[in-house]
Amino acid sequence: MQGIHSCPAKRIRLRRRFFRLCCAGESVGLAFLAPRLDMPLPPAPLHEPKTAPYHLGDLALALLSGVLLTSMVSLNGSMGHATTPVFSSVAAHVTGTFAAAVALVIGRMRRRNLPIAITPTRAPLWAYLAGLSGAVTVILTSTTVNSPLTLTGTLALGLAGQAGFALLSDRFGLFGLARRKPSGGELAALALILAGSSFIIFAGAFA
Amino acid sequence: MLMALTAGVLVVVSRSVNGRLSLSTSPLQASFWNHIVGAAAIIAIAIATGQLIPPTLSQAPWFAWAGGTVGVIFIALGSYVVARIGAAMTAMLVIAGQMISGVALDVFRDVPGPIWPKVVGVLLILSGMWLSQRRRTTS
């Protein structure tokens, strides 16, 4: 098995190239997305049973954000490796705040007449507090990764928690979003994706 | 174990809450608020546990500082998408994207270990994605 590993110098070069690619893609992405993502969403079918078909573009964006998540976890992981998991979260949140502020300002300079929110309601105060839940997540996962669960267990249980609670949240329209009933095909798709993820997460166990 | 499950639940909570905020403002603003509130919370935690300025900070490579900016796009996209296709569909596609690109990254970096479980996993995920969008999409 050792023959397939390239020499360390080459691996480091590849790694560097990968991260440089990430950073370049990130700047381009932010410049491109800033004006487009800084406008209110079209009127969402709040509390309307979900029957309308999905737009392929929306599904593609969800997939893209999963890819971004991999590069984010990998970048934050190098920070956490050099320092501590909590500090890597501090760094990510502080730099993220600046990046978002810059993107907002640039987006507004390029597009003067901002559309006004179509949804007549103002956002409730709790809607501003999503960041708290993100901070708690960091604490929970950095604890469980170092527990007998290790990274594998943390990932697997995290996925289970996500899938279960997402279904619950759609079913009851929690957090002011539209109520949706998943179709049989979607439930089967979720099961397939979770099964596939388990294969990948537990790949080490097949060695 | 309960903690790991809760972490998963909280991922969905924060995405949906951000989605609600972007209904009234915009996904990018939701991402901004998410980061500034999160920064305040995590700085408080870091001060409480004495890790605000770790001594090994200078060892961090420069690109490690780029994760936060990727996170801004990630949160903004998530808030946009969750309000339009729902929490379950978003969670399943984000997981799919993460797993597939994770395997690609592993292959790229020559991570040791058997490859076939990963290939099986990716195939299962792709078939799930195909099933999820069948008959329900318009372009």
C-alpha cells in the first residue's frame, strides 16, 4: 500500500496549490456572489403545503455549499491544528465578520437601488441569534472529537441529528419557514445519502 | 453521544434561523449577523477558557486564516437555499456535496486506506441525489 504515496515534497506542493486555488476561488466567488446574495428572497410560500417543483439551480447551490464546507473545514482544521479548536473558531468568526462587512459594502456600491424586502414582516429578534448556535456547535464537536466517539462517531451522529431534525423542522414549519411534507422519493433519497455517507465515514473500518 | 446528536440538530437550527432572517433582510446580511453574534459568543468562551491568543499562533499557515471567508459564502448560500427548498432537502444535498468533495480531497492527498468503501458511498449518494431531484425539478 505504501507504493502509491507520492514523495512528501510533492504532496506539500500539491497541498499548497490546493489552498491557493481555494483562496482564489473564494475571492472570485465572494465578488461574484456579494451583489446577488444581498437582496431579499422572493416571497416564500410561508406555511403553504409544498407542491411546487424545485429549481435545479437551488439544488446545485445546496450541493456547492457542501463543497465549500469541505474546504472550510479543511482550512479551519489547519488553524485548529496549529492552535486550538476554540481559537480556530474565533479566527473564523472574526475574519468572517470583516469579510461579510466588506462584501456588503462592495455589493451596495455596485448596486445603488436596493430592493426592499417583499415579505412585509420584520425579522423577529431571535432570527439574529443563529450565531450562538454555531458557537455552541464548536464547543460540542471539539468535546466529542476528543471523547471515545472520535471524529468518526461525531460525524456520523451529527449527520443523524441533522437529518432527523431537518425532517421534523420541515414537517412543522419550525423557525418561520415553509411547512413541507417530504415525498416517498425524498425519504428514500435521504436514506441512500445517509447510507453512502456512513460508508465513507466508516471507510477506515473496512481496512 | 447526546452531545454529538445535539451538534447536528444545532446545524439545522442555525441554518433555518439564518434562512428566516434572510426572508426579511438578505442572505448576505444573515451571514453577517451570524458571524458577528458568533464572534461575540466564541470570544467570550475563549476568554473564559483562556485561549484567546494561543502561544502557538505564529505556527499557523497563512491560508488557515481563509476559512472564515469561505464560511461567509457557506452561510449565505445555506440561508438562501433553506428558505427555498426546505431544511431536509438542504441538509441532504449539503451532506452529499461535503462527502463527495471530501472523498475527492482524500484521493488528491493520497490519504491511506481502502478506496472501495468510499466509491460505494459516493455511488449510493449519487443515486440518492438522482432520486431526490427526479420529477420534482424545473429548470
